[in-house]
Amino acid sequence: MNKMWLNPTYIRSEAAIMQVTYPEEKTYSNETLVLNQSPTPTPWAEQFHQEQQNRISNHASSKPQMVDKLDKRRRENNCNRERGRQRRMREAFNVLRTVIPDYLSEREPGDRLSRIQTLRMAKNYIVMLYEMLEKST
């Protein structure tokens, strides 16, 4: 036996009272509140309930898809940003490698320094240039 429970509805006309099969009446501040506890729900109640369920299921099913699309777009943006950052870092290190003289790095002209080696050599080169300036003055 399927009982249909609806939100409390205020009844104001006789036609509406006929739609409720087994009303339970309660009085609150001079208005009659009728609750439908009918074992056979009225046609409008079934339609309302069905529309409400459809709205809930449509909203619930579309929400994860929207979240997935947003997450995917956010991940793509983050990946693109990180790729751009890595590219700029690589270019900056390549420029720095060209500035450091080969005789300081103790490497063959075709060999490439790692990032940490490049930074250490750049620091040593700056210190050496600074000391040369200090001696000349």
C-alpha cells in the first residue's frame, strides 16, 4: 500500500476539498489545514510528484557532468600554465648557459650544464667579476 505524503496545503474552496479523499484537519490560528494522507493519491498530486522527481533526477545527473567539465577545463588550464612556466625556465637557463664562459665550467664546448651546475657557475662568475672590479679600483 503506497501512501502519498504531500506538503500541507491550505484549502480555500469546496472544489479543492473534493480532490482530497481522506483529509485530516487541524486548526491553526483560524485557518483549516488539510493534509492528504490518501492511500490513492489524486491525479494532480501524482503529476506534481513525478515532475518534482524529474527535476531532482535531471539536476542530480547534470551536476556531475558540469563539475567534470569544469574540473577538466581547470586541469587543462593548469597544465597549460605549467607548460608555459617550464618553457620560460628552460629558455632562461639556455640564455644563462650562453653567458657563462666555457673555461669556468670545465666542460667541453658542446656539453650542456644541468640547472644546478648552471646556477653555481653563474654565481661563481658573478663573484669573479665583482672581485675583478674591486681590484681595479
